[in-house]
Amino acid sequence: MQKDVSRFLNEEGQVVTWPKKHADKKLVMEYIVEKFELEKPYTEKEVNEIINQWHTFQDWPLLRRGMIDAGLMTRDIEGHEYLRQPM
């Protein structure tokens, strides 16, 4: 059974709530990370801007860190360049 991210989205496709369950959090992060192109480097500012377009609860640091911790994105040691990872 595949989980459906739509229960966490508004009509515009933005995430409106941060789930309590770990599996649902990963589902939401996978949804947001799909908004990034593979192999394209992003600055932290660009990452924050894209994340902000796709959620309404104003916690882009939580989402950015979560995607990195989950291995969905990587960040260079200085924190200047971010890359989406294949799923």
C-alpha cells in the first residue's frame, strides 16, 4: 500500500502540516525534494526559497535539515552548495 501525501497538502499543493509519524515526515520530505532538479547545485538561499514555495508552516530549516538527514539532499562542508540525491 503506497502512502498518499495529499492529506498533508492544500489546494495549491503546499504542505500545510508537519506530520507526527516518521514515515509520514519522510513522505512529505520526498514530495518537497522532488521540486529540485537532480545534479543541479543550489545555494542555501535557493533551497529555502523553493522549500518556502511548497509549505505554509514557515519552518524551512526543519525541512532543509530533515532532507539532508534523510539523505535526500547533500550539502558541502561549508554549507554553500546543496544537491538533490536520487531516490
